[in-house]
Amino acid sequence: MGKAGGRSHECGEDLAQTSRFELRYIPVPQQLAHHVTTFYHFRCDEAEVREIQPAAVGQLTLFARGEGEIFFRDGTSDRSHEINLLSPVSVAATFAVDGPFHAIGAALTPLGWAELTGLHAGNHANRLYAAEDHLGQDVGRLGARLCAAYRDGAMDAEACAAELGQCIGSLLRPLSDEHRELIAITADWLGSDFNPEIEELFAASRYSRRQVQRLVDQYFGLPPTALRRKYRALRAAALFSQPDLAPETEAMVRESFYDQPHMIREIRLFAGRTPARLSDDPESYLSEMLDLRNLRELR
């Protein structure tokens, strides 16, 4: 996630449409800039919310209003809690919430996930945990207090986000300099090209090929080849959701895939929609989630 402002949208219950929602982004304090891409406030006052979560980074999130469930591609599902730890999502997942649904959260960078949770991102991918189960009972108590204060009107989203940020900062356990460096190299590699060469990542690292494979999976939730697939598809989906996409850009995107059926399958797997469906509603919830500024593996 990552842009300022908010907007409202109309929709019905079908996942082909969008819910009436407002999404606002809250700036990140400088001291957390390497650990959190953005804080956000999501609000939807419909009785039922059914949407798609595209593949994404991990998140620490308050469900101040609403209870729901997320359904992953492997057939598993997890119920929500007042304060949630959403692990990195490998491919698109659907979620359903009994509304109204108000969420305040932090989107974590790979470094943020690692130094906050200590969990292997690959082994724990595609889960929605009660945050207290991995971050301690104090985090559970904090979540309950913030949710109650938000519901009572004693705290607004910005105040809740500020306390979440303080909590994150207090729990960070630094990685070694060598592992931090590998995360930075991988982030730079991901951003270097629409379809970066795997050999360039191996060449830039001080580790063996096998170690790079293992560590990228540990910190990013997927090994390098799959990680490249994920971000190629998400960037393509973000571009296809833009109503004014330039023809030369569209051609560049299409040429980065083997053929059109392959492109359609990849985008649907990681973003949850085909390119044609993405362009149906450029102001949808999914389009907001696919904003290009949200697709950064920041260090």
C-alpha cells in the first residue's frame, strides 16, 4: 500500500464488483521507513464485504470493526482477530467480512517482517495469525485497547497507527549486516527491470546460489524465480488497471510474457483478475491495492 488520500466506491456483494469503501494512507515516521511501507485506514460500512487480496507483503493490522475470514488458494482459511499478523501472501486470495469493516494497519517490508516477527516468510506464507501468538500478550492487549478506543471515538486512525508504529519499533530485533545487505540487494534487483535476470541477483550477492535461494525465500516468502514471477504479474496488473495505458507500455508488458494465455494466467494467479477484468473498474478496491507505488520491496 502507499498513497495519500481516500475515495469512496459503490458495489454489490459479488467479487466482480467493488465495495463502497474509503482507503486512506498515513505517513510512516522516518525511523520506521525501512520497516513499514505505509500505515493505512480502510473503512467500509456495508453489511458484507467480499474482495480480493492480491499477492502482497506482510501486515500488522487492527480490525477495529468487523470480523471475517480469508481464503487462500491451497484451500486453507483463517479467521480474523482484533489485531492480526497477515504473513506475506504468495498469490491472490479472497476475503469476506461481516461489516461494517474498519481496519488500521502497517504494511511491512521484508526487513520489517523479519526484524519484527523473526518468522521464516516462506514457511509462514499465506496465513492470518492472531498477532499475540507470535508477538506476545502485550501486543494482544494493545490491539484490544486500540480497537475499543477507536470504536468509542476516543482515538482516530492516525492515533492508532502511531501506537502501532511505537509497538513495531519496540519489538524490532536487528538482523546481521550480511542478511540486511542481501535483502537490500534483492530489493534493488526486483526494481531493476520488469523481468530481471536471475543471474544478476546471484552475481551481486556474496552468498552461494544455494544460500541466495534459501535466504530470499526466508525473507521475501518466495525463492528468486517465483518472486520475480509474482512482481512481474503484479506490475503488469497495475499497468493494465490504468485507463490511460500508453500503447508502447502495453506492448512492453505483453512482450515480457511467453504469450498472451501465459500472461492472463499469471496475472489472474497473482492479482486475482484477468487483464480485461482489471480495466472494467479502474477505481476498484483491487486497483487501489495494485497501485504501482504499493509494489515495492523496500529495505
